[in-house]
Amino acid sequence: MDLGIDGKLAVISGAGGGLGSAAAQDLDREGVQLFLTDTSASALEETAARLSNVAGFMEADLTSEESIEDLKIAVSKHGVADILVHMAGITGAKGDPLEMTDDDWRTAWETNFMSAVRMARGFVPGMAEKGWGRVVFVTSENAVQPYPDEAVYNASKAALLNFTKALSFPYGPKGVLVNSVMPAFIESPMTDGMMDKLADENGSSREEAIQDFLDNERPYLSLKRRGKPEEVAALVAMLCSARASFTNGSAWRADGGAVAAFNT
């Protein structure tokens, strides 16, 4: 399927991770010019090596306004961005919500929420001036189905989902469509680590830990497996496309049924 975005310029944050790399590969196949950013230069180099249409890449701390300004200048050398895919984020501290420190809350907030606000400030006005743009924020199932030991993550992702809707109202009519993708329990180094820790606690294998987690912690995940990065990336690519021309302010789940509610 031709997504109608050949030659567009996309900025992808978190591009060194599994989800970001998969999204970059899908957009690369569509002929999109890619500018990649992450906190790890080596991870960016690995992602870039698998792609054909890399305009550039830059290590950046998206909790810093100065760093985002430097990123904006670097991207501008290749033109005005048409697409922003914001995947950068962390799980943050876990545990009893009342035992989370102020720094725990601030760290998750700055990384997961304020980085998205700052990236939007940096790139959306240029899209609006051209009259065409796509913004995809990657949130989480936790935005609508919070888990008690992940309170700092829940709050930051719920805020980002709300921001998605807020931003879509003024900028959709200007041609910039803003949407969210909400993954749940995706194969990644992060969930590998979670499952290895659970396996150690239970004296089991990783696969047994995954099954235990699905049965006891994610009972509504009806597909009974972890998702794959490419399954999330496919939704991201569609929302970046010219074909998704009547989709704005929406939240698309890639969660295998994990969220119990009928709708967001």
C-alpha cells in the first residue's frame, strides 16, 4: 500500500529503541527522509545502518530546551519537518505510589511528557505554516488503565494522551493531524528485563515468567503473547500517511486486548 509520503521529512525520537527503529524502517520503506534522535549515539548508528533514507541523526537530551533547539537547527538543514514521531520515554520508578519521591515524579514527567511538549513546540509550527503535517505520540495502555506500581509512568502517559487531544483541536484545521498509539507489553529490552527479574524471583524460565505475567497481571490481553515492535510500527506509519487524512485527536491501541474498557 502506497502511504503517499515519499519524500516527506520525519523526525523520530527514541529511534535507537526497538519501537523507534521499527517505525523508522516502515517509514524508510515508504521513501520518507528520516532524522533520528535518541540519547545513545551508538544505538542511533545501529538503526541508521539498517535504513536507506537517513537525512541525519543526533544524540539529544529531550528534557533540555537547549538540546531540542540544537536538534531543531540540525533538522532545519534538511528542510522543514513534515512528520514528528515521538517515542522517547522511560518507565521510571516503580513501587507504592506514596513512596515515590518528588524526583521520581519529576523525572518521569520531564522525560515522558515535557519532552513531547517541547518537541511539538519545535516542529509543529513549521508544519502548520506549510499546511500539512503528522504528529504521532506513543503513549501506553497505562494512560487509560493504570497499574498501582507504575504511578509515575501512568500519570505522565495520561497527560501525554490528553495533550494529544488538546493539540489536535487548533492544529488539525491547519493541516497538522495529531494522534496517539498506545502499545502494551511489547517485545523489547525493557520487557525482557522485567521478565528476567520475574523469572529469577519465581525460579522459572523467561517464557514461563511471560506466561505467568500474562495470566496474573494482564488477564485481558486476549492474544496471550507480547506484541512485536513491527506491529506497533504499522499503526504509526499509517497515522503518518496521506491516507490517514480524516484521523485527528485519536488514540489507537496496539495492546492485544490488554485494556479492559470498550473504548478510550
